[in-house]
Amino acid sequence: MKDQTPTPPRRRLTASKTVNAQGAVREPSASALNRRARLIESKRGAILQAALELFSRFGLHGTSLDQVATQADVSKTNLLYYFGSKEELYVNVLRQLLEVWLRPLQAFSVEQDPIEAISDYLRVKLELSRDHPAESRLFCMEIMQGAPLLLGELEQPLRDLVQNKVAVIQAWIDAGKLSPVEPHHLIFSLWATTQHYADFRVQIEAVTGRTLDDPTFFEQTLQSLQSLILNGVRPR
């Protein structure tokens, strides 16, 4: 005689909770939520990195979502779960790189010794040019095209940050710790001299046969930039 005991229903999984055989809803554990969060962040990071590499080489219009998905080793459907369109993905890449490039400038404060602060800033920016050339090239490409998708970021958060640091530099000047220079142009010069080694890496290597990956060349470059900039802003 067959066992007439009803077979309990299988457990059903949803995105955030489990329903057991008795129909009771179980909230996911903290460790399960953490694993899910790490997985999401890992997948999102892989997509952003793949997009950065492709956008920096081929630009927005020369890159397809299919290419990004293949590079990130995800399906296009999965990619679109994280980013709704190619333009949204592109803007997220730009915002991420802008945060990376501007983080060192945020450290400027009135309490610092300006010569030490600017010297350290040159080193950090040159390290970013060495370690993150793709980010710099993509930002440069966007700016040269008129920043159609990044203009809002430039007109508000970037402007606010720069104005804040202009005030810091002016305070150093007023205290006699720096020679009188126009603070905006000092910041622009710091950006131009350091990011040149990322944006024109191919040209520099063609002329010198070296890149910032060469530790000796890196130190020579840093010392030259520090000498040029710091000798120009030291109090007379």
C-alpha cells in the first residue's frame, strides 16, 4: 500500500527571503545579505572596469554594450540589470573616475604647510597618471568633446570643490606662505603637468623610450615637476 502522506512543498527562494515547507517566511541572515551585497558589488565593479577599458579606447559611440558584457564576462541582460543604458553606464564610469582624480585635492587644508601639501599632491597625481592612465584618457576625451554627459558634474560638484581649494590657496598666500599666484591657474597647472603623462603616454614613450612604469623615470619626472612648480610658488 502506497504511503498517502502528502509530499511537503519544496522551499521557494525569492530575492530577499525564504519560504519553508510550513509556509513560514524566513528573513535572510546577515551573512547571506552580506554575501549577496559582495556579489552585487563585485559584478558591478567588473562591469565598470570593462566599460572603462573600452570607453577609454573607443569612446562612447565606438563601444557597444555587447562588447562591455563580453569583457566583463556577464550577459547583456545581467549588465542591463545594473545599468539601464549605455549612457547611464558611461556616466557612472565618468563619475567614478572623477572621484578618484579629485580625491587628492580634497585633502588641501589651511593648516597644512603649502609647500609640503603641493609636493605631496604632485606625487599622488603622478602616481594616478602611472596607475590609472585609462581613467585620465577617458576624462580628457569627454572634456575635448564638450563634456556632453558630464557637464552637470563639472558645473556643480567640481566647481564647488575647486572654489573651496582656491580659498585655501588664497589663505596661504595671504599668510605669506606662498608667492602671489592666481589660485585657479595653479590648480590647472598641477592638473596639466601631471595628467600629461597619462594622456600623452604614447608620445612620451616615443620621445624618451620610457614611461612612468620605470621607477627611475618616475622619480626624475616627479623631481622635475616639483622643482618647476615649487620654485615658482615659494615666498620670495
